[in-house]
Amino acid sequence: MEKLTIKIHVTDRQGEHHHLNVPTDMSMNLMEVIRSYELAEEGMIGICGGMAMCASCHCYITSKHQLKSPSSEEEFMLLDANDVKENSRLSCQIPISIELNNLELIISPFQ
């Protein structure tokens, strides 16, 4: 059986664009994908391990995808984050799924 992959388009903190092929069958979230492709310096993203407790994985969703609403924990963490915008999310709280195909995001400046 063929593994299903999706495309995710990421702009890193230096403004470089990356077009990623991401498997949907590994129970990953966006933060883990960003880390696995080494799109942020070691120790500069996902500091809390994906628990929505640090905002180091703050990103801006720039495509029109309809994502699940943020949890109260995510909303609380975004209150303390820098440069929060209407499209701000914590990438650790967005699980990889087929619905994210062609998602576009920008990694926010480091907190």
C-alpha cells in the first residue's frame, strides 16, 4: 500500500521558502515536521516538547485552510507570545492530516 504524503510550504525565520513532502501516517504535528527538516536552529523551536507551554513554535498560517480552533491552552500561550496576529498558531498543536495538503505557514521570529 502506498504511503500518503502531503505538501506543506514553510517560510523559515530567514525568509527562505521550503516545499516539504510530509507523510500523513506518522502521528506528527507541524512543529515536529519543522524540527525534522531542521528549518529552525536546534533548541529554538519546540522547547517544551509540544505541550503548548512555550510558544517557541509560534507560526502564521497564511493559506486559507480551515483548522480546528485553538484549545484554551494554546490561546493562553499565544497571549504571552510576541508578534501575535489573527493567523497565529502554535505549530505543535496542529496534527498532520490529509486536510493540511498545500498548507502555507511562516515561522514567527524567535520569542
